Amino acid sequence: GENVEQHPSTLSVQEGDSAVIKCTYSDSASNYFPWYKQELGKRPQLIIDIRSNVGEKKDQRIAVTLNKTAKHFSLHITETQPEDSAVYFCALYRNQGGKLIFGQGTELSVKP
Amino acid sequence: GAGVSQSPSNKVTEKGKDVELRCDPISGHTALYWYRQRLGQGLEFLIYFQGNSAPDKSGLPSDRFSAERTGESVSTLTIQRTQQEDSAVYLCASSLNRGYQPQHFGDGTRLSIL
């Protein structure tokens, strides 16, 4: 079945630095790629998403890039703040079955 | 409420008992999804409902798991004869319809099997 590989599993940065999380996949039919942020004990929250007709999307300090040829997409957080600390999940929408396939998550720690 | 609502928030039960988890989607959302999240893990798809279509049950881990949805409203996930490996957070999400639509999650039900 479809898998999404997410790296790194943990990431520690200093406040103000940038953080990058990368996901790779194999199903070329996937066309929708959301990213979720999950704080400890809370629900996953959608922070940004991208569709395959664009290569990059930005929302303030958060950006996502997509390379469909290479089958990878990445989350970029600039000027990180301690409140960015959370687990981040990438996902892709699998047309067959209408479900999201999630990566294993990246635990981001932003040190003040 | 404006978001996806799940109940109970926590459930502790003995091995072998049946449990029923409830999800109230966002009003007007035709698609509803159940996921399971084990401690420190990603989200594992269980089942998906879209309008009046037959549900996609491809993610259900065993025949002890079943789910129902009445129309485009409440859904219940039932686990029969619970096992310790069923311990996890069960998350429900809804989206406006099927396809490239954002899925909005509830807070989940934390299930602990003793």
C-alpha cells in the first residue's frame, strides 16, 4: 500500500532558526498534501495544504513545497518560536478510498 | 458547536468488554473519517463515510471493529471484545465532501483497556 516516509523523527532548533521537515511518497496519483500540527494531548490541526497544480504555497512563517517528479514535499517554518513546538504530520490524499495517509510525525522542539 | 465533537473523551474498560465511541461532525460536512493513533505514532485510517454511499471499511483492523453513520450526522465506532492492543486515541474527522478538502479533527477518545 501507499506509504509516506517522514524525516526527521525529531528536530530541535533554536528560537529564530528555520525548521524543515520532508516527506516522500510513491503513489503518483496523489494530488493533495496537507500538513497537521498536533500539540501534546490535543487534536491534529491543519496548518497548511498544497495541491499538485502548484509547487509552493506560503502562509506567513509557514511554507510548503512540492516536487511531484521527485515525489517529495516539505514543510518550512521560518523564525521559529517556542509555541511552534509540537508534533508535525505530513499526509497525502489517496484517491482510492478517499483517505489520508499520514507520515509518522516529526517532534519539533524550539528552544528559547 | 462549530467543531467536530467526540464522546466520551476518555474511556477505561476491562479486556473483553464492548465499547462504543461517538462522533458529531461539523454541520453540513458529508464526509466523516475515523482514525486510530497509538501512543507516539501517526494516524492510522480505519473507516470513511461519504453521504449515503457504502462506507470504505478497508482500514478496520479486525471484525471486532464496526462503525455506523446515520445519514450525514452522528457516527458511532464500536469495538467488541476489546483487547489491550486496542488501547489508543480514536480520532474522528469530517470534511465538506470527499476529495481535496481539509479534514477537521475532533479531540478524540482516549481508550484504555485494562
